[in-house]
Amino acid sequence: MQFWEFVFLLSCFLVFYNYAGYALVAYVITLVTKNRIVAENTKELPTVSFIVAAYNEEDFIEKKIINSLSLDYPGSLIEFIFITDGSTDKTNDIIGHFPLVKLLYQAERGGKSAALNRAVNTAQNDILIFSDANTTLNKDVILNIVKHYQDEKTGGVAGEKKVVTSSDKADEVGTGEGLYWKYESFLKRIDSKFYSVVGAAGELFSIRRSLYEPVPHNLILDDFIISLKVAQKGYRIIYEPDACAAELPSFSIRDEQKRKIRIAAGGFQAIGMLTGLLKFWKYPRLSFLYISHRLMRWTVSPLCLILAFVANFILFVQAGNSFYKITFILQLAFYLMAVAGTAGVLRRFKLLKLPYYFTFMNVSVIQGFFRHLKGSQSAIWEKAKRSSELVHTHQNK
């Protein structure tokens, strides 16, 4: 086997392993070992602190509060904490109309991590549930989360993020984003049954109050680090598909690009903070999932996609094997579909959205890597511009 054949086949294998192969391995091991705990509802409900960090969310905050207060959980067992540091719009005034909600505010804007640290310091209850201000939750979301805490080894619970589209404009971005999150939810289900979710999404996740570890104020991916620090202490993060956070897609592909690049830059920051998870002899199952699902997604896979294309092109030019001619034509067709997706063709052919979003996501990772190297990514979050339409889909599920 010549050098470029080796590069091509290895690159293809690593990409396949990262996106599907490791999940197949985890699924088979789970079937063989039957390492599965089924949670059941209990009459002894824990106390809950429901925390929402918001910044200039006057367009959505009232709907978020109404949705939160309507959740099915005893009022005597739950406190609602909304922290709005730095907000300059009418967000605080709106929250002030709801006496059941505790408002935390300071004029200085220190970023979401700093806000979460302050909110947790104020929280009085056993279970912390974090939710983004621009999401709506299904009515029994808290009951579906807290049932998992019967198991003492459960340190946290990750909910499911669902992207809801209801307009043609939002659908341009939302279809690709929605497909991606359906795929991620599928992987989280496998990860959770195998051992633990590796990184919860900030739209909706929960941990035990006693396990919260204050995070640095310069942290970009607070949800990812908070949940993995819990897992690193020997506890599992369980995936609960019936705890749903519905969110509108980014307003435009430019807004989604900013968000993806920020997440990628935060991913590289997180890698430097989680070097302990590379000790697979200490965390065998957790390290396997972290390296296979997350670390490779941010490092190996984007590079392998480039190497696979270059190596395949060289093999195609050499014209020694028809197999490499076919694979190069398929690769070329895939990326041409992605390029077509950047033009107006995207609206007319939904099939183009999958290669487009996949390519867009990996390009964003590369851009995020260089932003991380330059140290130019601020930890102070920029309010994501979303469609102005209200999400009702899961509110009364």
C-alpha cells in the first residue's frame, strides 16, 4: 500500500469512527454488559433551584417566565432564579412583575460563567436545573429530570434540545441545525446507556447542588465544562429525552456561523482544561466517550476530511484504481452540493442541507481553532439573534 492510499483510508476510517463507529462499539458493549439503570418516578421529590441566565431578553423573557411557572412541580419544592447581569433593556422590569421569581442583577456584565457562579451561590435547593432564556420546556420536564436522582451515582441529567422551524427563512438554517441535533440526541442516548453523556447542552441540563464546581469567568462553554467536571468526579450524566427544550434556529446563516465558531473556540479551550480525561486508565468509559465523541470532533475529523480529499485527488490523478476514481467523484459531488447550498439552491432542494451543514460545521471548527490560537474569543456571550416567532411546540407536551 502506497503512502497516499494509507492516508486516504486512515482519514476515512477516523471520520467514520468519530461520527458513527464509536457509537456502534458503545452500543454493542452496552448490549453485552447490560449496563443500564431504568429510573422510576418517586413520591419523595427533591428540592429544585431553577436557574436562567439572561441578557437583554425583553422580547422573550415574559414567555420564558410563564412557561417556567407552569411546569408541573410542587411550588413548595422549587425556587426560580433569573440572573440578568449587564442587561440594559426592559428585561428586569418584566421579571419584576412576577413575585415568584427571584431576580439577581448587577450593572457589570461579567459573562455567563460569572453569572452562573453568582446564581448557584444564592441557590438553596438540592438539585440545580439550568435553562436558557430563549427556550420553552415541556410541562413535565422537571419530573422527568429529578427521577434519575434516585440513583446516587447520577450526578446530572442532560435534556434534549429541539430546533423548531415555522417559517421559510428560519427553515434555511433550521433544517440543517435540526437534523444535527437529532443526530446528537441519538448519540447522547447511546453515550448515556454506555456510561454518561459527555457534555450537556446549556438549553437544559441539571446537576446536584453539592457537585457544582465554580467555573472560571473566562470560560466559553460553561455547560460543557460544568457537566464534565461532575462526570470526572465519578458520577454519571444521564440523558433524558422526555425533558425537552425547544428553541428557534438562528436568524440567519451568518448568526449561526458566529455561534458555531464561538462553540469551536470554546471546545479547544475546554480541551486544555480537561486533560485529565485523557487518562483512560483512570476513567475508562468516560475517556473513551470523550475522546471518540468530542475530542476527535474538534481536532481529528476536520483535518482528516481535508487529508481524505487531497489524498483521494492524488490517487484519482494517478488513475491506478477505479475505486479511488469513484470515491473522489463522490467526494467532489458531496462538496459541490455543499457549495450549491450556499447559493439560492438551498431553499429548493432540502437534500442539499445535509452536506451543506456538515461542511459548514467543520469549516467553523477550523475557524474556531484559529480564533482560539489568537485568543480573540471573548467569554462574554453575545446574544444570539433568533427568529422572532414564538416556540409553542413543546410547551404543553
